[in-house]
Amino acid sequence: MKLSEFQKRLIDNTKPVIVDLWAPWCVPCRAMGPAFKQTSQKYDGQIDVLKINADESPEVLKALGVIGIPTVVGFANGKEILRRTGMQSSEALDIMFDAILHQRKPAIIPPAPMDRLIRSGTGLALITLGWFSGQWMLLMGIGGVLLFSAFYDRCPIYRAIIPRLTSLFHRSR
């Protein structure tokens, strides 16, 4: 897809648009494919989906500032609402599509499975290192924060507090 065609489709579209930037050789893109197809079918007629092959449309990737694939970008009224890079779960895709449909940024998008794994492993390694070294407060604190960031979306306290804090900030505007 040419950049001019892409921009025209965004500007002329009355519906929200989800752009899936992928490549046939990209393993995470192929792994995310079935979930993306299922979610896009669920929102068929409400949201337009543009699947753009990164190899065939480098000027679109450059214009969007995309440096990794898969990348999913959501637009409403021609303006970017959200962007996620990396393989997304079915749950995350559903949250993204819903947010674009209602033209708002989602409150919480769960981390991708690989992000969870990396954060968990690094957090546990830092906690262990902190336990056996003299820098236990610093390393264990950083490790704890990393470990929490891997699972924050599942924390009931976090889920209860964040919507209230978000509404407070939205009221002050």
C-alpha cells in the first residue's frame, strides 16, 4: 500500500480503523493471526481493518514510526488512539478493538506474554541477587517492582484504584 493511499483511507473513513502491520516471515505475526482474525470478525462493520505487509509498504511504516512488527495501531477520526508492538493475546486485542470502537484510550492493556515472562524472570533474578548480596533493599525493591509490573493487570487492588485515579485526572481537565 502506498503512503498516499493509506493516508486517504484514514482521512476519508468515517469508522474507526485498526492497522495491523505484519510480514509473512514474522513468527509472532503468524502466531497472532488467528486471534486477530477472530477479533476483527467480531467487530466487522463497526471497525475497518487494514492489514499492511511491512515488506511491501516501507513508506507507511516509516511515516508511522514503526520499528518492530507485529504492530497494531488504532485510529479514530484520523488520529492515533493507541499502539501496541509485539504479539498480543486475544484478550488484549479485544480490549484494543473495544477502545477504538468507543474512541478512547484503554485504561489497562495487559502485557504481552513474552513481556510477562521477561519481567518475571528479571524481577525474580534481581530479588534472588538482592537476597544474597549486600544491596538487598535496592535490588529486591527493583526486582519487586519488575515482578509486579508483569502481573499488575491481575491485581484486584490495582484494578480498583486505577479507574478511580483515572477519573480524577479526567475531571480536572
